[in-house]
Amino acid sequence: TWFFVDLTASIPFDVIVLWFVSNLSNEGLIALGLLRTPRLLRLGRLLRYFDRMKGANIVRMGKLLFFMALVAHWVSCLWFMLYRITHGELNWSYDLLTNAKTMTYYVEAYLQSFLLMIGNDISPQNNIERLYCTGILVIGACFYAIVVGHMSLLVNNMNPTASRHKFKKDIINNTVRYLGAPRDIAGRIDQYFDYLTTYSHPGPDGMALISQLPSSMFQDIAIWMYKDLVTKVPLFKECEPAFIAQLVIRLRLAVFLPSEVIFRIGDVGHEMYFITKVRREEEA
């Protein structure tokens, strides 16, 4: 599906134009530079690779800021091109800059472009500039809303595990409060979810979601996670691999806080536990 994108990005439109047109003016050369814009389509593959990285949300935020800067650059370049084409015929806001360098004109256009995109008003001097600013204001309002919405969504997804635990914690706390449970139980619930959030623990829901994968894929994950743990137990050390595979896919992840009761002497045993990891809190 990337063939047509790569093909469009590879066509040298500027070179093709130079084959048929020669002796271009400065304004024509500026417009010719816009024909190189399709080459930016190649960035799509690179951005897709960044989306698969661990810090994908940070990359997406950087990509969003880069896209904002890029749009402002395009707006300022088009604005300056219109000014150069009609220079001497109409009054422009650029006329306030006297004997300035090209970079100064660009920085001024870039600043005005950003102000327009976020809804600030400027002082256009002619009808062409007024129409251009009106169009940028309309487009900028939509663009600004999209950017703010995406930015807030990315910030909320910076730590999806913490967001998921907080959502469940609020629901359980409201339910426990409605039932009138003692405060110590509510405090233990808070400690449980705080523990999961602190260590970015997926919790039992993580393995429950993994179990929804195709059976072969889920079995490979379970074997990778629990095979070494199970085979260390003398009871299962000499068992066949097929038996171990069927055993590990039936294991369920559980988290217990310190002082939580797991099993009492005299209880009927319906479960077998394998201790995989223990965290000890340092005493103050």
C-alpha cells in the first residue's frame, strides 16, 4: 500500500518543471520549491516505526508539535510568497519592516502565522491579506481544536496502566463506600491499587486480556513466563513438556499485599500457589 506514496514522493516535480521552463524569476523559484513538498511523504514510514517504540506517546507528542511547526512554516512561506508577488502594488503588514533581512521577514511571518492559528488577531493591510488571514483563522481554529484534543489524550495515555488502575479503584471505592464497609478495608483497597500503580503491575486483568489471544500464542507466552518456575518444583520436574504446557496455561496471576491471608491451616485446598516475586518494604 506504500507503493503510490513512495512513487509520488520520488517524482522530481521541480526538475520536470525546469525541463520546460527556464529563466524563472525569484518568485518563480520560491514557488518551485513548494514542488518538493511531496518528498515529505516518505516520513510516514519513519513515523510508523516510532509508534511501535516503548515511549510511543512521547514520540506522538513530539510528532504533533513538529506538525504544528510545519503547518506554521507552510502558512508563513505562502504568506511571504503572496507578499513578494504583489510587492509594490499593495500595502502589506510586512511594509512595517524596513531594510530588514529575509530571515527577519520569515520570523515575522512565522510569528504572525502562529498567532493566527491560535485565534489571535493581526492587522492586515489589503484585501488579499485580509482574505488570507480569514482562511487561516478558520483553518487554524479547527487545527487548534484537533491539536489540543490529541495532546490531552496523549497526556492521559502517558501511563495507561495507572489510568486503568485508577478507574477501577474509583469504582470499587464508591461501591465499598455505598455498602458501608469499614475504613480499614477501604485503606487496604487503596494500598492494593497504589502498589499496582507504583510498580506498573498489569494486575490479574493483564493476563486475562492475554488469554484472549490465539491459543497457540497464549500458550507460548505462558510457557515463557512460568515453565522455569514450574519445573523447579520437584513434583513437576520430571513431567512431560505437553503436561507442563497444559499446566502453565491454567495458571492465573495474583497479587497479595503484606499481611494478607492467603491460606489458613485447616482450610480445604483448592489452589496451588507459586511465589514468583516478593517485594520487601524497607522499615523507616
